[in-house]
Amino acid sequence: MASPIADLTYRNYDGPLEPPLYRWWAIAKASMQLSLKKKGLWWLAAGGAFWYLFMLAMLYVMDMLSQNVPLGQKNPFLQQIIWKDQFLNAFSVAQLSLFIIALLIGVGAIANDNRANALLVYLSKPVSRLDYLIGKWLGIFIPITVIVAVPTFVFFAYCAMSYRDYGFLTEDPRLPFKLLLMVLVPGVFHASVSLGISALFNQGRLAGATYAGLYFMTLFFTKAMQVVHWASSEDGGKAPAIVKTLFYCSIDGIQIALAKIILGTDGTALFPQAGGSRGGPPIPSIPAPSPTLFFGIFFGICFLSLLIAWTRIRAVEVIG
């Protein structure tokens, strides 16, 4: 009886072969797959959409009230809405959730690889340092950007279909393009800074504690500047220009400053008709800062963070 010479259960791989150009994508995809398994990620994503959910509830109530409006007249509540400011409010409210997401999926990206000596494997040929850095950066940038973009454009589409008569589309015809730029800001910033801090440590927890410390220290400083601004406004005076600039000198503030610059608005208070504590006129919002200064700060921090990560990515065994 004749027996086969070769093992007939073996089959050569005949699937698609990607060119070496996409080596970084394998790293990015693996990072995103790990991110999707993180506990609490979806709850944090829902928390980032809180303001949009709140606005949908408010719009529903306003629509109910419009049933009592005489025929041919418009709902006075809806006429007072500044639509692009609602996107700014949603962006501002989401900052804490986005920061926690960055802690969850970002700050351990390189630190944990350092701890496991994984760079010895990653940086073996044909993967280069650039492939590794781009893959890790995209593995943080893409999830954060998607989490910001989905509720933003869902809310935009809903309002575009429902509130055209209240100037939603005519208030700022370029709003969709501005929103497209705005939703990129958190992903670019957190991906860059997270990698820069992560590359300095051999443990993700230490990197996370460092980023959290920077976040809350700068946040408390900018809140102090906000109190100074409020106190000056209530006394009928005018806060110094430096106070208005320093208000944006935090991890949140830099991103909110860019959102204001991109949208072309200073924003409005959450309750714009509410006066000061002494019954005075409404406290004005802090105006958008200098575009040149804060675009420079934003890209400067991102570039410096990536430069730190680049110089720290080495295929050297970590001892200790």
C-alpha cells in the first residue's frame, strides 16, 4: 500500500500579504485591540457624551413647550441657543473623561513594554523605531478621536435635520469643517503627551501617576485664575489680560483654547442668564486666547513629547 510522501494536512499560506510599509499598522491594531478590552472604557466614552445627552433632553422639553406657541411663531427658547457654543460646552465637559481614557489606554503604551523588555522583540528587523512610534501613537489617537467624533457628528446630524428653522445650518455654514478639526485635538494631544511620559518610565502606574499629577496641578492653577476673573467681573472691573491667558495654561485649558479658536467663539456660560452672586449682570465668558500663541504651545508640547519618546525608544534590556 502506497503512503503519501508529504503530510497532506499542511497547506501553504495563500492569503493576502501586506507590504513592509504597513508594519506600524500591526502595532496600532494590536494596541487598539487591547484598549477595547479595558474595563470601563465604554462607560467613560458615554461620560464624554454627557453634554450631548443633556442637550437632547433639553431640546425634547423645549419641543414639548413649543406646542403652546401660537401658530406661525417660533419657540423663543430655541431661538436663544447659540449652536456652536453647545459643541464647545460638550467638548469642555468631556475633558475629564477623555483624560481618564488616555490614562487607561495611553500612558502604559511604552512603559509596560519597557518593563517586559518587549522592545527587544519590537525593534528586531524589519520593525524600526519610527514604525513602533507611529503604531503606538495611532493606537491611542484613533480610539480617542472616535470617542469624540461619534457623539459630535450624531448630534450635528440630528440638529441639522430638526432645527434648520432655528439657524442651525445658517449660523455658521463652515461648522462641519470646524468640528472635524476640533475632534482631532484631544487625540493628537493625549497620544503625544502620553507617549512622551510613558517612555520615561518602566511601569505604567508610575507614568499614569505622573500624568495625573500634571493634569490636576495645572487644573487647580487654572481654576484659581477663573476665580480671579469672576471676582474682577463681579466688582465691575476687568481682569488683567495675563489672567485670561493663564486660565488656559492646563492640559484641559490648552485643548479648550484650541476649540474656541477653531470654532470662532468665546463660548457662553452654561446658564448665560444667571447673574453674579450679588445679582449683577451675567459673568462674561473668558475670551479665546491668541491663536498664534496657543497653536504654538499645542504643537510645541506635542513635538517635545514625541521627541522624548523617540530618544527613549531603545532595544536595551532593562535590569532592575
